[in-house]
Amino acid sequence: MECYAGYRGEEAPRRFYLGDREIEVTEVLDRWQGLEHRYFKVRGDDGGIYILRHDTESQAWDLTMYDSGKVDDIRLSST
């Protein structure tokens, strides 16, 4: 996982890996804070929408949701 710390010092994902596949984050669509995790809804350079979870204590990242965008009828909203 590669991140960028913005002007407020908050990290946001820029690139992540699924196995040996590299996904470049083209847009952060949303972000929110949980009790022990931060969440990012991002669009990848493959057109997919991902929700990534960051554990603020262990600094570990997890993929919690993926939408390939291949079936328009069930595609998640981009906002």
C-alpha cells in the first residue's frame, strides 16, 4: 500500500496491490472514520470501486468491498 499524507497529515491511499496486480487510485470518492478504523471508498485505474479499511492501531490495510463495474444494474453509486 502506498499512501499520500495531505496538508492535514491524513494518509490517503494512492496505490495498492491485489496479489501481484497493482491498482492505482485515480480518485478518493469518500472517506469516513470508525472507532478503530478509517475507511476509503476509491476508484481504481481499472474502473473498479473499492472500499479500503485502515486499522489505525496496527497500520494494516484490508480490502472490504470491490465492485468491478461490469454490471451496470448493480453498480455501487460513485458518491
